[in-house]
Amino acid sequence: MDLSMLWYLVPSVLMFCCGVYGFVTRRNIIAILVSLELMLNSADLNFVIFNRYLFPGSMEGMVFTLFAVAIAAAETALAIAIIINVYRHFNGTDISKITNMKH
């Protein structure tokens, strides 16, 4: 493994770990969504890094990352619409209140 590759992989791993920590520990839906986006961006960064170092002449990793970013944007728009509806119904975005939706 090239040493310069570590300069890109270490921030990616840190981003992913921060995203996992935020996803597990937060009770606010918006904070969970931000943590999920952080993990997705870390995975996209890994696609670009490994494509650059394993196949320097090809663009498959970049194209796949472009599609992943577009899908993540659509997912975020849908999640924010759901969060707005949850906020209107429960007057908050706390996860513990959403378990009452089963009734």
C-alpha cells in the first residue's frame, strides 16, 4: 500500500467512525440523518481512493461515487420530508416518541 494512500484513508476511517458513533448515540432524528450521511460520504471517498490507486486510468470509482451522491441527495430529501411529518405529529424529533406510532 502506498503511503500517500494513507493520507486519504485515515480521514475516511475517522469520518466513518464518527458517523457510527453519532448514529448509535444520538436520539434526534436529524442528528442520526447527518451521521448516516457522514458514513455514506466516507464510503464514497473510499470508492474514489481505491479507484485512483488500483486503476489509475479508469473512472469507474468516480462515476459510481457520482451516482451514490445523487442517490444520497434523493434519500436525504425523502428523509427530511419524513422528519417534517414526524415533527408535525409528535411536536419533536426524539426517537423515543416515535415508538408510539405503533398504536
